[in-house]
Amino acid sequence: MPELPEVETTRRGLAPLLEGRRITGVTLRRPDLRWPIPEAIVRQLPGQRIDTVARRAKYLLLHTGAGSALWHLGMSGVMRVLPTTSPVGAHDHVDVGLDDGRVLRFTDPRRFGCLLWQAPGMLHPRLAGLGPEPLSTDFSGATLFTASRGRAASIKTLLMDQAVVVGVGNIYAAEALFEAGIRPTTPAGRLGHQRCERLAKAVKRILGNAIERGGTTLRDFLNADGLPGYFAQELFVYGREGELCKVCGTRLESMRLGQRATTWCPRCQRA
DNA sequence: CATCGGACCTGTTAGC
DNA sequence: TGCTAACAGGTCCGAT
């Protein structure tokens, strides 16, 4: 379900409920999600205290003294803290029991999410190849410029490449490109310094704004309290195929780019 | 190496 | 109204 703002919103909701809690037990209702769930999750976690709830890219990390649980929500994952008595649904795959009598429950109908284990002091291979965090100073117009040299792929595809910058999914890529006035199909390598700068700023502003609003861009997003977002962030292009540009009134154009629906304003966004 | 297409799943929605 | 097909917030992997 999430892009980075939704994952960060989930993290902020979970942290105060989980940090300092001791894990009383782990229940797996199936052996795998996207990948097999490592035995360490069941063997090592019980009895551990959750030190911190962190985020790297779209992964949530529950750090304990024995190691860290890495959680990815995939397309449809939701993590919530619920009363132990709350009824178990068809797609409630994992429960982590807490010493306050509640349970951290992972729900994921499509099972594109995953739950992995990272031993102390190790960096999980899935995290090793990730690019900079978009909201950090490690990501900038300059790093985007460098990363895009010699790349024939479209700038939208490049923006969604987690080795270039993490956390930018289909919605926010489209919106950032609109804000920066860049057509999604533009070959990444053709962008100059200035447009890279504008684009990096747009990414930061849009993601930051979505986080401030509680990651509410996705229509069926549920935060850590199980409450829906209020769909607050205004979308200029995503999901508006065939409609008129909110800025100039031109009819928006669409195509599939890298297997993903892509919409842009032919007037506001230049190649 | 970069790039592309297919794959993984189920639920919802658009279209006939 | 009911059925079917297309599509959905992600990312990995193998082939080219």
C-alpha cells in the first residue's frame, strides 16, 4: 500500500506503542510472505525488548538486542497494534505479542510484503543496494545529476529506481515530475543540472508534505491505529488520465512507462 | 552494466 | 445485476 510517506507514517504511529515493549511471542499463520520467513523471527524475537522502530527506504526495522526484524509492506501491507482479542482475518499473517497485552499484527492480502531477519551488526542484502534517503542531504540535484548520466531510461523510471533514490513510488514520481515541469518520458541522461535540482527539490517537498499530512495520499491506507488517511494531498496528475490540468486546463496525456500508468500535462511538463 | 518483461498475489473497479 | 478483465501503492529476477 505504501510509498515512503505511508511507511514513515506507520513508523511514527508504531514507535510509541512498541518501543520499550517486550515481545511475548510470535505467531506465524503461514510460513512465507513474498519470501520464507526466517526461523530467527520465531526463535529469537520472543523475550526481546524492542529498542527502536526505524525505517530505511520502505522497510520498517524493529531493532532488538538479538537482531532486527525487517518488514516491507509491499503493495497491500498494513501494520497495527490491536487488542489480543481482536478477531483474526483471512490475511492477518503475523502477530507479535507484546507485554502490555496487545499485539502487533501484520495484514497483507497480496503478500508482496516480506518479513526478514538481520543479525546484529549486519546489513541485510536487501538493504545493501539501496540509494540515499530522499529527505536527507545525501540526495540532491547533484546526486540525481550524477546518477542520471549516461542513462537512456526515462526520468520517471530512474526516479523509481531504489538504487538512485529510495521511497519514490508511482504516485509521488508522477507528482514530483509535474511539480518540476519535466515530462516523465524524458531520457534521464538528457536532464541538465538545473532540472535535476528542480526535480530533487520537488521530490523532497512532495514527500515531506505527504509525511506532514500523515501519508494520506493513498485511498486505502491505514495508519498504525488502523485509521484511514483522509486523502488530503492534492494530486495534479496521478490517476487523472484524460482529465484537465489543474494549472493550465490542457487535457492530460497518459501512457504506460515501465509497466506503470503514467500521466502528465503536455503543456506544463516539457521533454 | 542497463534495460525490459514477466512474475508474485488478491481485491476492487471498469466495462460489457 | 452479474460476469470478466484490467488494474492497483512494489520489487525481484532472468533474459537480452
